[in-house]
Amino acid sequence: MNKIVNQWMEARLRAALKVMPAVFVTGPRQVGKSTLAKQFTGADRLYHTLDSLDVLDQARRDPDSLLSSPPMILDEIQRAPELILAIKRHIDLKRRAGDFLLTGSARLALLKGAADSLAGRAVYLDLPPFCPREWIEHPDALTPLDAFLSGDFSPSDWPKAEPSRSDVWIPWLLRGGLPPSLMLESDQERDLWFSGYAQTYLERDLRDLSAVASLPDFQRVMRLAAHRTARLLNQTELARDAAIPQPTCHRYLNLLEAGCILVRVPPYSSNPATGLVKCPKTLWTDCGLAAWLAGIADSATLKRRQDIGFWLEQAVFQSLQCWRSLDPAHRRIFFWRDRSGNEVDFLLEDGESLAALEIKCSTQATVGDATGILALRKTLKRSGKQLPGAVLHGGGDVRSLGDHLYALPWQWLFPQK
């Protein structure tokens, strides 16, 4: 990497190592896990990567010998899940905070046989791709979102939009949040890079997770799922379009999720009811990869699409997942939709606080754009103060639309360099 950017996760990781014997950091390939982990190396903490064939062989043949001198860093541990049991033994013999910093390109909780083996011994941190404000190292980070979730939010707490075009988000969508892609200058260069990235995932990482009978079928599922970004997940329809059995489609989607490629955003419901949609909607960990898989090569291609609003939602999600990752114990992201078609794009939860966001491409926002938020308030029988809501739009105005309901610009999420 020609540019080293300090990731927001560093402070949380440092704090976790002071408390737990093991800290497991997961994230997609090239997200910066190794770069982050190496900041914790030193005379008292060695670094080992299972990408090294010698280390991988030792981890599989004699794991206890590899773990003989903690504290240590073990990178890409998903390549030898059997190492987890050895780590458990070492922790149980001598429980000491910070002994094991583990990283992997797969979510440990979704790997067969590994989900419960470190229960009570490890904390799990998801490292998402960079969001725009993190990449440019903006000092205010995503604090406007925290202000919005507070009980005393004022429109003055929200950044006013800088003079810019309403399509300022599109270049950030195409670049995504993986450092190698962010550092490339042209659409053509990124096209080549994402092609190699997808091929590496199919030919290497995927085989580390599970045997796949047909890579072309799997690749077709990836591309079809990308075309459905930010929409409800209908596995039966996806399997039909991919010409594969539904159980196979289900397994492929699970592999994409385990490999930190796909995210299923769950529906929100305080009290389950038959009138609510219960299936999740899919979003991608990296918006640039999603756009590439969907054949969106440049800005002109995206602007011709009828589903451009869903891609704005995907671009906004890039920042929301960074916000969530800073406190995963308390922060969660949902969506809401009832069978009448009322919908809220995102619900942010932070402890007891809940806030609703509706994402719009248009430069103007009206009360009519908040129909889903108002319907949710009625369903939950909450007052406006208990459920603040906002229509995030592409204009520059910050104004009230009603009781704790606001029109707010989203441009600050996509800063211009």
C-alpha cells in the first residue's frame, strides 16, 4: 500500500486486548486486517500468517508448538479452524488478556465447529471496508449520526451540504472501501482490480471455506445478488434465475456471508406481527465490489439504471456499517417494511435509542417522503420524540418536516477531496 490510513477500529482493538485473552478481527480480503494487526507487533508480540505454507502446515500438524510463546498475532486463521481448539486449551491453562490477536477473512461464528469453542474467551470485531470520511481521515468521523440518535438533536447538529453536485456519491460507490481500489485513479484500473479480486475469492478463499461443485454457478449467484442489492432477499427467485436448486443457492449465500462479502440486514420488529415483512434484505460489505459485479463500470452506466436509488442506499450503508462497527455490542442496523408497502430504509439502534433514516436521490424532501417513518411510529405507538426520523436527500437544505422529523442532506457522507 502506498498510503497507510489509521482505521477507526484501532482504538477499540487496543481496548479489547487489555480485557480479553483473544480478540478476533474479521473482514474481507484486502480490507486492511494485516496492516492493522501489524501495528501491535513488537518484541513481546510475534506475527504469524497462515498464508505462509510453513506456518499453515505447523498449525495443522502441531498447533500447540505454534502457540508456545504468546502474546502473538495469527493472521488469516480461517485457513486452519482446528487451531481454535488449541487456542482454547492455552487460554484455559493460563488466562491472560491480550495473548492472541486473531484475524480472518471469514466470520468465525459462521465456520462449522468453531462458533462456540472460544465462548467467553474472545471478543469478535468486524472490520468493514473504509467509508469515505474514514479514508480521508476526517476528524469529526460520523458524530452527526450519534447526535441524531441523541434525545436532544437539533438540525444545527447536522452538517450542511457543501456546494457540490447531487451525484457526488457515485465516484465513492464505484471506488468502494478496499484500500487498493481506493488508491486507483481510473474506472478501467478498478475494473481490472475487481476482476482479479473476485477471481481470487472464487479460486482461493471460497475453497478455504467450503467445497463448491460449480464455480460458474457460484459466480452467477454473486452477480445476480449484486443486481438485487438493498432489496428483500427472495432465495427462491434468485435460485430460479441462477438455474440452480434452492438449497444450493441458500448455501452459496451463506458462504458469501461467512466470507465477509454479503450482509443480511434484518427487519425490525418490537412485537412480531403477521403484517410485517420478515425476510432480510441484502447489502454488500463493499459497495465497489457490488457495483462491479452488477456491471456498473462508470458513472454514465449507473445513471442509466432504473434502480439508482438502491445503489445510493448501498453507498450510504458503507458509512453506516463503519458506524456500527465502532460499538457492535450496542449498535445495530435494521430496516422496516409492512405488507402494505410502507418502508424505512434503515433503523439505527444504539442501546435504548432508535432512529429512522429514509434515503432519497432527489434534491428536495417532503413529508410525503417520510410516509414509512410515520407508519412505523404508528405501528410502534411511539411518540415522535422516541423515534426521530430523517429523510436524507441530495439537496443542501436542513429543515424540520414535523415533530422530530427532518429533511437532512447526505452529501457530508461523501466528502470531496
